[in-house]
Amino acid sequence: MKIYTPLESINKLYRKQPIDESEFTGFKDALKELFDNIEDGQVEPTQRKFFTTFMEEIFPNGYLVTHEEDSIDVVLHTGEKTTSPKGVLIELKSTTNKDEMVTKEDINRKALQELLFYYLNERKGKQNNSIKYLIACNIYECFVWDAQIFEKTFFKNKPLLKEYDDFVNKRLDFTTREEFYEQIAKKYIDEVKDYLDFTYINIQDCYKQYLHNSEKALIPLFKLISVPLKWDEFKY
């Protein structure tokens, strides 16, 4: 399994392009507001509200950000309407929810299991082929998967799709999502976990470096987060 840095995840041409200073200033202001509001111990819905506001501030008009849509914590649409396809699916955990958040050493945790369920709901249940990224995040850290990886490892996995169909059509002896995560998602993620390459972003470390007069530390993060507006600039 390959773990990419934000800089490695951006193709070389886009990496060399100058940044838009006004957009970068807006990004820095939004990031400061996010970290000013976040405190360990806050409940997840509170932190989700702050994170959603951050996303709304850094993405311009034309890209709708919603939260708790179809049970997905945060969604970035490819257009400005709720009918626009979902392009980015984000599972958000609180900053203190260590048990459910993925780590670099162990990605097969509830956050990724939930993302797999939401991906299958969209990709198979709604025939949404506009998904670009799936992200597990706890404000401080983000793990970003390109949807092409999910396409290869999960959407083309016929046994998984059959079990998913059986689950949503209530043909199994369990019906709760928790049981889906434990008995289906966990099993199929475990089979392919060594192939689920992702980009790891330590937002907290980047922000701390920025506070210590290292503005350059934020540029790769800024460019990576801007990628959804430039779908073809991602390295994969």
C-alpha cells in the first residue's frame, strides 16, 4: 500500500503553477477560523458543523457543500444544486474518536467501512459515476482515496456486490448498518487493504508550521484541496 504526501498527489505541471493569492488568503482565513473553533471533547455534530463551514468557505459558488445528506457526513457536489452528482464523500470523525478513525497502520476501521457503504449506495444503488474522492477525516488528519481505486477493488468485486444487494434487499439474517460494517465491509476491505493507496494529510501539522512563519507549508495542502475544482490535476 502506497501512502502519498499532498505534494506527491498533485501532478508535476499543476504543482509548478503559481497559486491565486486571493484564494490562498481566503483559504488561510478559513483554516484559522476552523482551528479557532475546534476543541477536543466537542461532540461530532458540532465539529461537523465547523468543518462544513470551512468547506463552504474554500469552495466558490457552483460547488454545493452539504452535510448529513443520505447519512454521509459531508458531501461536495459537482455542481451548485442538490441534484448535481456527489463528487466527494467525506466521513468525519471527532478529533477524539480514536477507535473509529483510520490510521496509517490500520485503515480497516469504521470510518473506511462507512465510506465503502456510502460508495456502494451511490455507485451501485444510484449509478453515480461522478464520484472522484472518498475521504476519512477527523479535522486534524485526512485520508484521501481516489474513487478509481474503489472502482477497481470494490465495484468490480462481484461477491461484494451480491452481498451488498442481499443486504439492502433484506435477504440476510441481519439488517443494521453496524452489522454490514462488521460482517461485510470489514471482510472485503481486509482482502484488498494492501492495494488501497491513499494520500495522507496532516492538517494540524501544516497549520502549526504556518503559525511558526512557514506559509509555504500550506501551499501543497491548498493545492490539493483545490483539486476537486480541477478534476484532472490529481496525480492518479
